[in-house]
Amino acid sequence: MAEQKEHRDGFISLVLGGVVDPILQVFLSEVQVEEIPGGVKIICPNEIIGNIIHQKYSGRIQSAAKKMFGENAEVLFGTRKNPDKVSSSLLFPETVDVLPSSPVCPNYTFENWVVGKSNQMASVAALAVAEAPGSAYNPLFLYGGSGLGKTHLLCAIGNYMKKHKKGFPFCYVTAEEFTTEFIQALQEKRLPQFRKKFRSYRALLIDDIQFFQSKEATQEAFFHLFNSMINNNHQVVISSDCSPSELKDFTSRLVSRFSSGLVADIQPPNYETRIAILKIKMQELKVTLPNFCLGYLAENFPENVRELEGALHRVIVYHSLHQEEELTSDEVLEKILKDLKRPPKNLPSADQIIHSVAQYFSLPAESLLSRKRTRDILFARQVAIYLIRKTLGFSLPEIGHIFQKDHTTILHSLSSMEKKLSTDGQVKSLIAHLEHQILSHRNL
Ligand code: ADP
Ligand code: MG
């Protein structure tokens, strides 16, 4: 038993590879790992968790298995109920490329990509490039924040070519892998082979180009490869976490080449698109959740689709393990997701809130912090206290400290505000207005 646990922990730390990924950790803590001849069997508590692990982490599991059991390691999946029945949907799909390259993730395709206002141009351009590589937009430069689907789109192009252009040699590679391979070739004096290999591809999909920052020699090697590809009408697709002009420590000739084709950005999806993404992800996992859950998730994870999806997985896993506990209210979701929810970034300071409130009531900010007790000052002060508590979550003593009052006075002020809010529509809309103003000016 102890030996099995050790084995499992060893394998799991290989899969994690030093990455802190709370979702992956939760999933893997539910998993048993069994050695089989020539490989490993992953036994999941149920098929739903098996599907999620398989879809999201197959790449990592496969390379951990290779490290532990050799190049030809086999990975099988089973569930706790049926450990020996290996569902075919849970087997790793084949990922064979024409030339050896890092395989594209088979789960990222155009079929399961949601087009919305936030990514329209990038989606259309990606599809055009996949359909007519080298002749639509060359290079295509896609940029956007983390977790907004850049890798998904790049892989979708690769998967499309694989399916519709059989034998068309393309390469998907991350800028980090490219760098490692370049340095290795340099050290082993194999640069000609390195060049030959990359130049033979008809399309190069390179992910996270910002990784080249300050790596002059790699940038130089890439510059020559890039030119040779474009001159031969071979397609180049680049992804980056910022626009070409925002790339730091890049040679200017590379930056200007990046902008010479089409540059398309990917923005965070709006609410409707977030709901559509959640629906497509549920469909893939063959699960359904009540509508209010989708609303809650879309509402609370607005900025990063990876986090939105992580939260969805958490709810699905929780539900599949605790069938008896119904998903009936926001409170249940709050409990399941409490450690995943991040406070919104760039929150205003307490001082900024006091200033905004004072400005709204045409009062000097100092009067809210003074001992004055005229009606309008008392009310404005209550509003500021309430908003500091609500938007920043400060404790009563913390707020007391700002206003030089003890925490019972603050508590009194808060409950009197709550009362007004529940009975007076005007106060309610005033607070909503101020809250919106404060949060939307948070960068100022
Ligand atoms: P990035 O490379 O930009 O950091 P990823 O491509 O890894 O982001 O996307 C993170 C997750 O979000 C992936 O699971 C991806 O499938 C999903 N995703 C992002 N945008 C969309 C979308 N428009 N439609 C479907 N899935 C999406
Ligand atoms: Mg990515």
C-alpha cells in the first residue's frame, strides 16, 4: 500500500513538474496510479473526472509516463468501478505529425472554438490561414492576455491542416521549445540540421513569442527562419501576450516584420460568449449543470477563460463526487469555488473611495474623516464606510482606524446603511451608481 502511494506520488509530482496548478492537484489527488507492463494505468474515481484529466492534461501525463517508463510508455485509463475496462474514449488519441514536431493538442479545434465579438477577427483570420496557408495573411500575429485562447487557436489551425490537408508538413512549437532546441543545436554544432528541419515545414505555428525577450541569438536565428519562410510563401503564425509594438527587448527589424501581415487581438469574452464557452465545454465532457451555475461562473470569472474553465471543472468534479449535495444555490458554489475566486485587480484604495464619495456630495474629503456630524456629512460618511467594506472587504477595526472610530460605531453605521438599502430605492441606486463609478475608474 505504502509502496503504491509512493509510486503514485512520484508519478504525480512528475506530471506536475513543479507547476502550481490547484485544479490539477485536486484532480490528481483523486486518482490512483498503477504500473502495468510497459506503462501506467490511471484509475479515476469516475468517468467524468477521467474525461477532464484526459482532455486537459493528456500531454503532461504522457510526457511524465515517457520519463518514468521510457519512450514507448503506454498510458491507459480506467475508472474505480471498472478498473480493468478501459474506455476507448479515454484512450489517448494518436498524435502523429508528418515531420517530428511537438504535436498539437488534439482537443483544440475550430469545432469547439466559440467565436464572439472579442475574438472575431482573430478567428476568421486563423480559419483563413488554415484553409489557404501562405496565401491569406502572412504572417498572422495573434495577441491577447493569458488564458484567452491563443494556444487553442494555433492548435486549431494545426488540427485543421491535419484533417483537411493530409501530408501538409507543419510545425507547432512554443517559443520556449524553439529556444531550447536552438541552444542545443548550437552547443552540439548542429545548426545546419536545425535550419534545414525548420525550413522544410510549410507552416510554422509558434506560440508565446514574448519568450524571446532579450534572447538575441535566438531572435537572430528566428529572424532568418522567418524571412526564409515568408519568401517561400510558407505560412507563419505567431502568438504573443502583447502586440508587436509592446514586445520588450526585441530587435526592431523583427518587430516590424511581425506587423507586416495581419495583427489581430483577442480580448476577454463578454458574458454571452462566456456562457457559450461553458456550454461547449460541458458538451465535450457530456455533463449538464443547472443554468444558474453557468450564470454564476460567467459572472464570477470574467477575465480569463482558463480560470473560467477551471472553475467549471471544479464544480463538475465536486458534483460528481458529492451527488447527495445538490447544486441548488449560489452559496454552494461560493463554498466550492472560494479559493479560486480572485479579488478583482486594480481595486481602488480606501482613500480613493472616500474622495469619490466626497466629490459626489460636493464635500471636502477631509470632512468625511472629521468629527463633524451635520446630516449630509454623516450620510456621506456612512456611504463611504459601506463602500469600503463592500468593495475592499476591510474588517471593522481596519475601517475604524481610517475614520478614527471604534468598530462598534462602524458596525452601527453599516447596519443603518443596510436598512436604508433595503427600504429606500433611491439609496440603492445611489450606491449602485457610486460602486460602478469607483470600480470603473479603478485604473485612475
Ligand atoms: P492562452 O494560450 O491564450 O493562454 P489557451 O489557448 O490555453 O489560452 O486557452 C485557455 C482555455 O480556454 C483553453 O482550454 C481553451 O480551450 C479555452 N478557450 C479560450 N477561448 C475560447 C473560446 N473562444 N472558445 C472555446 N474555448 C476557449
Ligand atoms: Mg498559451
